[in-house]
Amino acid sequence: MRVLLVSNTTTLSLSSPPSPKPLAPSRLGPNSIHWAKKALIGALGGALSLGLLVSSPASLAFESSSPSSIPAQPPPPSEYCKEDEGDVIAESAPEPVATNEGIVEEAWEIVNDSFLDTGRRSWLPENWQMKKEDIRTSSIKSRSKAHDMIKRMLASLGDPYTRFLSPDEFSKMARYDMSGIGINLREVPGDNGDVKVKVLGLLLDGPAHAAGVRQGDEILAVNGVDVKGKSAFEVSSLIQGPNETYVTIKVKHGNCGPIQSIDVQRQLVARTPVFYRLEPIENGTRSVGYLRLKEFNALARKDLVIAMKRLQDMGASFFILDLRDNRGGLVQAGIEIAKLFLNEGETVIYTVGKDPQYQQNIVADTAPLIKAPVIVLVNNNTASASEIVASALHDNCKGVLVGDRTFGKGLIQSVFELQDGSGVVVTVGKYVTPNHKDINGNGIEPDYPNFPGWGDITQRLSQCSTLPRG
């Protein structure tokens, strides 16, 4: 099972942190529940800083080798090395055949562990337990009937965003591969309190898999740059590059080695969502940089940074960030883009999950890329990750909002892959703005319905910065 963190409105278009598909019996037991919980901790507990991997409907690849890989010496025999419970790779054990009953029960376990009731309908755990008994006493004759049973089960939650994905629908998420080489990374706590970045998902026959990267590998370096202390999102950014170029990643297989340096050819699937231009204003005495962001995919942050720098070099004294009709995308991409405009330590967004340990205050950790005033264009189709960016700039007095009230999609979904390549989208949390406004169902009210004068924008941002926050 893999889990992908998502946020979007009416159609599934975004995802994030994965969890490995467990080598478990066809019917789920205690170990399977452990996997679902571990995956969710990675999704919400790691500041949402994970990449996305999507595979074909076929099963995930667990092992591969490459003649071009150069193995280093394994640790000396005297060094005690213990594999983590969740990272042991069974090289010889075949992947179990998924039963119809097992797939339905797997979906039940995921919802039981991670679903957040957002108030649309009261979710009673005792009623959900009764559904498990129905599964155990049922004989499900076909895969299509299993999928229908999952659909009915999820519909009973009353949450329009918690739903079933066919194998074909799940596989179409490939454009959100954050790395560009077909791997999904996740931050995993180490024995010494450190954080390791590991491969917990592989695109079957993708570039990394073909080159010899394995499920469970720890990433040690990218193009000679040590990644110790870096987040999974940062490591994914280091791996990214122009299509069909090569990146060298140093990996450690499992906890006990060996270590290999592997050359992988990038094969990006995502297309740039950024359009930009420079426009003269005030009779040509000043210029404004216009940035149109269509969605938050794997290339959004990198391409937006390039566009912002170019516009700044061309003399832009104001920026317009057009988020109209942008329904969302990768949550982490939205967060990282918001950070580009904020001062270090300023809050991007708060996340709230089913369990208190999932509550996060996500803050900017660097200086802003630009300090010029920003006008954010929004409408009623501005949703999800777009609302994260809009509210972050607005509440931190970095931008004014112009247009119509936003959609009001403040929920976070995770997409879990089931054993047959299908998936379930489950609401696992929600986010609130830096000023503690609940986005979901409310949206964000803009400052102006129509485009204001440039002087009005500067004055409003100046006044905003003197007001108490929250």
C-alpha cells in the first residue's frame, strides 16, 4: 500500500507521501494496520514535505539490479545492523495475490485509521465496526463487486472527497512524480534522532527502477551533494533537472548496505504550469510582472522561481500572481511556493488532523525571494493549494487579493493504493489560515472585487503590517 497526500476540489489532481505496499497476507492483520498508521504519520507529521510517485496498475517493483551500479564495501561483520520492521525487503518472497475480500478489508482499515470527520455527517466508530463484520461474512465473487462494495462503504461516510479510484484512475496521477525519475521519497526517523530520506515507492520499469534503485533505499547524496538533514522535498528538488539529462544518486540498500552510486536518466512527465510576461504601467514609467499559475504540479515551484527571477531582473516593481481557476495540486508545492514570498518564521498554514500529533504550524524557513508588493487574482474556482498560497500572502501582509471569494476547499486527502492497483482517497485533515480562519466551506474573501490603483495596494499592505495578527 502506498499513500499520497492530496488536496483538490472536484476531481483528483494531486498527491504526495507514499508508503510501501506491505508484504502481508491477503487478508489484513495487525501488521497491515501498522503500515497505514506509519504512512499517515509520514504524510502529516513531516510538514507535508514529501514527493509523489504513481505506478502503473501493475504491482510495485521491490528489487532490481543494474550492472552499471558500483557497489561499495558493506559494513564490517562486527558492526551490528538491524533492518527496520517497515523496511525489510523480501527478495525471494512473491507478492501475495490480492483477494476480493482482502481488498475491501484493506480499504476499511485505511478509513478506520485515518479518516477525519469534518462535520458534514456524524461518523460513528461503532457503525464503521459493523461494516467490517459485514465484510468478513461476505463472499465477494468478483473484483468489480469488491470495488462496488468499497464505493458504497465510502459513500456512507457522507464526505464527497473520500472516494474510490479505479486502477486506471490511480495510474493517471503520474504527472505528479516529484523527482522526475520515478521514485517516491519519504522522511523516516533514524535510530539516533536523525531523519533519513528513503525510497518508499518505485515506478515499475521507470528510470530509477531500471537503473537499480530499490524499494527502501536511503538517499545519501545527489550529484555529490550530501543530503543529510534535508527534507524529502528538498532531495526531490535536487534530483529534478532537464528532461533526458542524468543525475547521480548515492543510495544505501536497507540499513545494512551496500552503498551504490547510480546514474539515472530523468524522464519528466509533468508540463510547466507557469506563464509569465512583463507589462508596463503608469505610462511606461514602471513595470509589473504577471505570473499565471495553472496548477501545483511537480514543476510549479521551480518554474515559478525562474519566472520571478527573470521578471525581477527585467525591472518588475509589482507582481501579479494569477490563481484564477487554479483548483489545486500538490499540497507541498503550494506550501513551498507560499514560502517564496514570506519572511523567515512567518506562518504559511496550520494543519489539523484526526490525531493531535498531526497538528502542524508550517512556517517559512528562508528569506523571501522577492519583496515587491503582490496582487493575487482569485475567483470562485481558486481552491485548495491555491487557497493556501492566497491566504499565506494575505494574512502575512505580502499581497492583496482581488476578485471573487475563493472556493473554500480546506481539506487534505491522502490517496492510498490498494493491493490490486486501485486506490481510495480519504480525507485525513484540514488546514486553517495564519489568521486562524477555517477555509473549508467558507473560502477567502478578497480585499477588492476589482483591480485597485497601485497606490491603494501599497497603502493597504503598509497598514496591514501594523495591525495585530490573528
